[in-house]
Amino acid sequence: MQREELDAADLAYFRRGISDNPRFWKRFGGLPDIAGARVLDVGCGHGSLCIYLAQNGASRVAGVDLNEGLINFAAANLTANFPEVAQQVEFFCLDLHDYPPETFDLAVSKDSFEHVLDLPGLLSEIEKRLRPGGRLYAGFGPLYSSPYGDHDAVRQRVRLPWAHLFMGDQGVIDHVNCRRRQPISRISELGLNQLSLADYRRIFAESGLIVRWFRTNRSERWSGRLLAGLSRLPGLAEYFTFNIYCILEKPVK
């Protein structure tokens, strides 16, 4: 397949992902040593992080996503434009629960946990596939209660922070249904789990994985630093925490 046969919008999104990958790892303090590692990318999307990991020494990278269109693009783009790592990377369109038995040294998830409706179930599946001592690196946002946590469901037309919270669930649903052919009846149908900061803390603590590192509001922008400062004020953490970056580790028994 030639480069021009790939969808231009998908290619543009992929390239943004490639350019953003160093920043993603910088928010963890840097890319861990992945030389020779077997890596699982959960919610791999267009596949930019998978290719980045292979280019930086991973011996095997498995990218898993539920979106067939994204997986088809990722596989075609890998073959057409990154043949040098094509033997190291493989993409799968399936639920992680259905992934064949395989053990990984490291798992990663970029900008996906805010969309996962059964996060405890997903963490359980990740834990099963990590070797003892293996780590999960997850960075995601914006959280639903943050200024633009609606992921543009409302913001496309109502450009006010927290508008989705002021409107309430039914208000958001009504707003969205005004411009959809297939109406929704729940926020979850937008691919948003509405979990709070407290929910994420609890779910991670109960996951069976050890929380080795947990940070919020990781950003290089002045606006991110402002929100981080405001989040420290009493009662405001839920509304001013826009992202989470964390490292979870499978215990060595």
C-alpha cells in the first residue's frame, strides 16, 4: 500500500501522536528502559505509540483497540511506512479479555482510561498479562469533572468551561441529540465513563496492582500549571484535576 492511499485525516492524527510521544514519556520522568522488552499497548488507536516503542528498542509490541477502522489504518501504515519495525509490532482489534495468552514486561495506555467503562475489569486483564514485577504506565485525561471533560460533546457549540456539568447529564444528552442521527440515552454512549479523581484512586488501589507513582495535572502549559495550583485548594481537586499519570506494578509473589 502506498502512502497516498492512507486516509489523510488518519495520517495527520497519527503524526500528531508521534510528535506527542516524547512529551507523554517526559511526564513520567522519561522513557523507561525498554531494550528487548515485550510491551502491550492498551487502546493503541492509530498505533503511533506502538511504533515509537519499537523504534526505541522494544522487541515486541502488541497494540490492542476496539476500533476496527483505527486498527486497519495502524496495520496498513505500519506496513507502508515503517517496514523496519514491522516484525516487532502487531495490531489486534479485540477486547483485551479475548487476547491470546501472552506475558508482557510492560503495559502502556495513552489517553484511553477516561473512555473505559469497566476500568476495574480492564485492569484485571492487564494484570493477568504482566509478568511479576511488570509495570503499567497510564496517562490520560481530561477527566470528566474538569473544565473540558466532555471531550467536545458540548464544547463544540458551548465554549464555556464546565458547561457539561452545569447542564447535567440530561442537558448534555439533549444537546448532543440535537445534532445526531442516532440519539443517545446515556453519557456512556459518548465513550465517557464520568469517573472522578476519587474513583480512579479507589479503582487503582483495589486493582491488585501496586501504585508505585501517581501524579495529576501534568502539563507544560501555563494554563495547566494554573489549574494544578487551584486543584490544591480545599474542595476544588475534583474540578481542577484534568489528567492523571500513574505507574502500577504487578506484585512479585
